[in-house]
Amino acid sequence: MFKSAENIDQRKKVDEWYEFHQMKRNHSKYQAITFGRAERNPVLTCEETVIPIQDKMELPGVTIDNKLKFEGQIRKLCCKVSQQVAVLNRLKKILPFELRIDIHHAFIAPHFNYCSESWHHCGRRGSGKLEKVSERALRFVTRDKSTTYETLLKQLNLLSPFNQRIVKMATGVYKAIHGY
């Protein structure tokens, strides 16, 4: 790994921070990912520890792979939301509408919004899977199996997960441009 005086100074600062906070590095947690075509296998080291190259990484809020396809993220999100909807579906007859909508807003919708800017470009197939899971959740809320998904969204004054991600990214760009 390339070593320079600047890197050594930065490492000393990091070492001091760890020592001040009485912390130790966990070398077993080091990992790296390479994007694009890996025609050569780089060997990355940090503090004489070889960092293993991974095909995918679990980061807080997002699963990322070396092809930036986000298939693992979509699979994980769909599985988690589907499990929650399945449990809630068993209770739909005893829960009033207001409580079902509150449960949707509190426990289901946040999964579609958390770190969504990072995995928004998951492709048509991944986006379609998210829409299907969202539709299933809305059918739980409304107890309606015949109305179209778009009509359900309008009735509940909601945006589809795709449109939520677009609005979230546009808001982030607006805030960045205007200094919020």
C-alpha cells in the first residue's frame, strides 16, 4: 500500500483517537470491495493486515455488491417487509382501519425509505419487486383485493416506493443546492 508522510500523520491521528477513547481496532472486521471488472486481484493491506476482497458487503442500511446491482438489498428488503405483512395479515380482521394505516406508516413504509438514495438504481426488476410488496402491504391496510394499486395509492394519499425515492432524491438535491 502506498505510504506517504501525510498518510503516516493521518494514521497517528487515528491511533491517538482510538487510544483516547480506549478502543482497539478489530482487524477481523476489515473488508474491501472492488467495483467493475476485476481483471487483477489487488492486495490491500492496512497495518500489516491483508484486507479480504468481498463480492458483496453488508453496510448499515444497505447491501452492496461489486456490480452495483443491489439484488441482495432488494431481496433482503422484500423478505423483511413480506414477513411483517404476513404477520399483520393474520390480524387484519381484528385491527381497525386507522390502526392498520398507522402500522403501515410505522413498520412497513420506513423500509422503503431507509437509505433508498443509495439503492434507487436497482433496475426495473428490483423496482418491480418492491412495488409488488408495497401493493401487498396496501391490500392488507385496505382489505381490498380488487382495486388497482394506483387507485389504492390515491385513496390513501401515498406515493409508490419508486416515486418516494424520486421525491427523496430531489429533496436532497434541493437542500444541497440551497445550503440546508
